[in-house]
Amino acid sequence: LPILNRMAKCRLTERITFIEEVVTQNEGFENKTINDVATFWAARKDISGKEFTSNYQTNYEKIITFTVRGCKFTRSLVPNKFKIKNRGNVYNIVDISDFNNEHEWIDIRCVMVK
């Protein structure tokens, strides 16, 4: 029953794509290509904005959590290997957690790339 309650709260309405940046060397020049790796339905939750000061400027960092169903790919995710593309924006993955260690839902915390 707890899984059903989590499913009711977790509506997978967002389409997210995991992307990978590949850098290749060609005659002394670096070529960067972005490859789509996998696409999933996810729930999106805007957690908060974090304000911080750097070099006498005030910056704002938008933190988003995506929740996806657990599968072989999502259970093997590690931060900094992939990025997420959603609504035309790209997000760095900063934290990945398995909801209640049940291997059903994976929460992925991200920050928007500027």
C-alpha cells in the first residue's frame, strides 16, 4: 500500500532526457558532441532557490528534483556522468537517492546549467 500512495503523489508528467557530453580530439581541436542517452517520464518538483554570493555578485541557483521509476539505468546513475534536459533547459545532477531504499523510485536532485 505505501507504494500505491507514493504513486498517487508522483505523477509522471514531465519528459526528461539524459544527455552525455563527449569530447573528441581531431587534429589538435576539441569537438564536443552531445548525445541523448535515455528518455523517461518523470515527476518534477521545484525545491527552492539558493542564493549565494560569488565575486561580489549575488547569484541564484534553481534546484529541481526529478523522480523517475527505478530501472537498471536509473539505479546505476552517478552524479556528473550525465546531465538532464527538460523544457529546453539543461541540468547538472548533484544528488541521486533511492526513495526509502525500495528500488521503485529514484529521486534526482539537479541544478540548472547557466
